[in-house]
Amino acid sequence: MQLVFSDAQYWEDFLPLTFTRPVAAIRCGILTFSERWQKILENTEVTYFTEIYLQDKFKNPEEKESLFLVPNFLPTETVIQQIKDLKQGEALVYEDELIAAKINMKGFSLNQIEKMTDIKEELVFFKRPKDLFTYNHHAIDFDFELLTKGRTSQELSSTNGFLGDKKDLFIEEGAYVEFSTINTKTGKIYIGKNTEIMEGCHLRGPIALCDDSKFNLGAKIYGATTIGPHCKVGGEVNNIIIFGYSSKGHEGFVGNSVIGEWCNFGADTNSSNMKNNYGSVKFWNYRTKSFEDTGLQFAGLIMGDHSKTAINTQLNTGTVIGVASNIFKPGFPPNLVENFSWGGSKDDERFKLDKVYEVAERAMARRKVALTEEDKAILKHIFDTY
């Protein structure tokens, strides 16, 4: 049976991260929402009910019996069983929102639903970008158990210092960890396949370092932090999520932030995560076209795919950066940097689309990934529409 991941309620609220992906392709914890549900339900047939311009890259549902899911929450054991037990025409509802249903995608209509059951348990639900880093410790714990249950970790080399319980550390095959300190007293630490933790790094969980990524010499990593696959991270980070294929390889601080794919931070880029007056931080909301109070004292940066900062860039608390923006002008950029900004300041010229493709092709080639025609079409749609 195919899984159909729905964007209907939340896609716009997760912008700019979802300009280039469905909500189900967002990463927090160790896995993306899609990967997590595939693992939970032991199902590899995945489709997406998302924005039309994304459907060429993210497979459209077929017209057949399906499990329709809103993916952006962590289920309890009870809810997992309720989802598995759904019969045709039945649905689960949480806080007056439909989150799972067994339906036929042929002639798709919610009128097919004959029985709705309310979920009474409290769930960890991700509704805004700030929820990703705020609840990331829950997601790391969930995924750690999901991925490591019944398996044996690789041994931690004796050159490292270790604090905590070894059951809260899991090292996949091919990982290299030498002459660093690992502390699981504050949370679980997952070290993925073929990763590298260079000498002199300090890790304080919860942390997920995903496959083929590395921490550069002397990196200081505070949880809850997720570094997606094929990333390089150095300097100091605290409670951040990087989706994948991005580099923050040098000194500089980033905290309480979410960064997309194919981003690059110039040396000594720093992002403030707390206001001077200790007040609540606001992030731009693309749906309401206004700055929305997060209710958080610590909130740093939300950055869309393919964006970059120059050396010594300084970012204010609560900065939102769109897709394929280049920030290189002196001084603080505004708290909203538009898609394709060339410079980072308000009313700067736009990064020309052919140059966007050119830079993306070069950056992606370094990771042996091709910029596809589908990728180009997505970038062109964002350029023309937003």
C-alpha cells in the first residue's frame, strides 16, 4: 500500500524550507519525516500530495488504496497501532485536524471517510520551522531507538574521552572518531556511517551526525543538534538542524537554527540567537506576510536551500533567509532576506537565474550530485513566482 504524505495544512508555514521540498522531506532528529514513517510502517512505497511545481521531483500519488498521512509529528506506540489498524474509510483526528486516513486516491475526496477517531494523547507536533529545533531532542530520542534497537554499536576508540552511559552512544560502521570528548549525560549521540569526527572535537548530546558528514578540528557541538548527510561543520553550534549537503566548516557561532541543503557559511559567520533585551524573538511567516512571535528567548536563523554568506557575516536574532540568496555586504542584513538576493540588503538586485544554476552545478558536483532538470524547474518557479 502506498503512503501519501500530505502538505495541505502546513506547507506554507514551513517556508522558506519548503520552497524546494514537501513537508515530508524535512529533516529533524536523525531522519526526515518521510524516512521515519517508512521505517515505522515498514513501507517503501512513498508518494507526496504537495505543490504542483514540486510533483515532477516528488512522486505524485497513484490512484489506488492508500494510507494518507500528515507526516510532521512523532507518534506514540498507541497511535502507531491505531494507524496500522485503520480500515478503508477510517481516519484519525488530532486537535480537529485529520492526520491519518485509509482512503482510495482514485477520485480523491475526504467524503470517503465514514469514521473519524480523535487521538487523546499529547503528540510532539511540528507546525513551524522553530518547532524543528525546539523539539529536536524528542526527535533524536525517537529516531535513536527506532534505528538502533536490537543492534550493536561500533566500539568507541580509547583515544577519546567519554562521559555518560555507553547505551546512549551509537556509532555506525565506517565512522572515524579519535581524540575527542563525547558526553551523553545530556542526551543520546548518534554517529552515522562513514562520518568523521576530527581530533579535538567536543560533543555534548543530544546529537545526530548523519552519514558521510564530518566535524572539523576542534568543533564544539551542543545539543540538540542534527547534522544531515554530506555536511562539514566546524566552530561552535548549539541546537541547530542542517538538512544535508551544507557547509559551516569554519569558526563562528550558529544556534537555535534550521539550515537547508547546499548552503555555505563563510569563515567567521556568526548568527545571534538571543536579543540584547532578552525579549521574545520573531520570525517572518510567509503565510501571514508578517513577523510572528515565536515565544522563544533563543531563536537564530532559518535559511533556505542554496543560500550563502561571505566571511565575517553577522546575522541578527530571528533572521529568515530565502532560497539561493548571497549575503556579502557589510553590516547586518535585514531580518528577512528575499529569495535570490544578490548582496543580502533590502532592494538589492536579484541573483540571475542562469548564474544560480551555474553555482549550484559547481557546488553539487563537489558531492558528486547532479543538478537535474527537475531541480532547475523548481528554482525557476520560485524565481518567477516568489
